[in-house]
Amino acid sequence: MKYKITEYTTKRGSKGLILNVADAPVVSMRFQFRAGYRYVKDYDRKSQVAHVLEHVASG
């Protein structure tokens, strides 16, 4: 089975991979978010933003 992998980065810095299998009869998608207080630069003001985004993305 031949496949092609393409790596990309959006203007805002999000990174992703596209795995293209030309003969595959299915499509699958998966998203991961790095979320939590350890990724927040200004913790006192923005501590809940990452947590809320987790719920928005999976809701």
C-alpha cells in the first residue's frame, strides 16, 4: 500500500500531518490540543482559557 505524508503549519502556528492513502476506502480524522495551565504564559489572567477550549472542541 503506497501512501504520501504531507506536513503543514498554519499561519498561527498549528501543525498537522496529512496521510494520503490513494486506494483507501475510508477517511479518519484526529485532533489533539495541548491544553492546560502549563501552556499558559499569563496564568493569573488566562488560566481557564485552555480548559474551556477543551470543552468547546470536544462538545
